[in-house]
Amino acid sequence: MEKLSEQKLWQAAACLACVGVLWTRLDAFGASEFRGGRITGKLFTMADLGSLLFLVALLLTIFFPRVAAAIALAAALLCLPFYLYILMPGPYRQIFKGEYSVPLQRPFVWNSWAVVGVLSLVIAAFLSLHSLSKGRARLVR
């Protein structure tokens, strides 16, 4: 059996980190009114789908690293709005007008888990783009 490359291990670790950070906090939001909101419900569904895509990317990284990188990039793009809403509810409410059940207390909120989530998504996206560009360079030669 072929030895796993360092790139594949980093990509798999990034997918696992994204799933881990997301799942530790996603249940807390899903049990509240957050899941049923007009805007927040869609954000929750996107993040939930993104976590499943990260799991698929994690499994495919060993055999099809470029396909897994594309899936992980799509998952990162699906999860990012969820974290940004947690960190910046004010700008979201300005963009998406509507009636919210909870009054806005501050436009920007510090949430350590959300910051770690965004950082894990950025790392996963960077590694995915690197894997995709590395594969493309091989095809051009």
C-alpha cells in the first residue's frame, strides 16, 4: 500500500478539525429558535450540509485528493456564513431585513469557538486550493 503523503494528511486533518469545531457548537444552536428562523434556519442547514461534506472529503482524501479538496472547499464556503453570523449579527441584520425574535445587543460579538471555526475553515480552504493548484500544475506539464 502506498504511503500517505504529507499533503493528504494535512488535508484530512483540516477536514477533521472543521468537523470537530462545527459539531461542538452546532447542537447548541440547533436546539434553539436559531434553527427555525427565516435566515438563521438556512444558515444552520448550510452549516449542517457543510459538516457532512467535510466528512465526505475526509474519507475521499486518501484515494482522490483533488476531488476531496474541491468538496472541502465547497464545504468551507457553506459553513462560513454560519460563523460570520455568529460573529457579526449586526451587518447580517442590515443586509437581510426582517423581524428578528431576539433584539440586537451589539453588531459584533466575540465568540472564541466561531473564531476558531473561521480559522479552521481558512486553513482547510488554503490546503484545498493548494492541493487543487498542485494537481493542475501536473496536468499542464
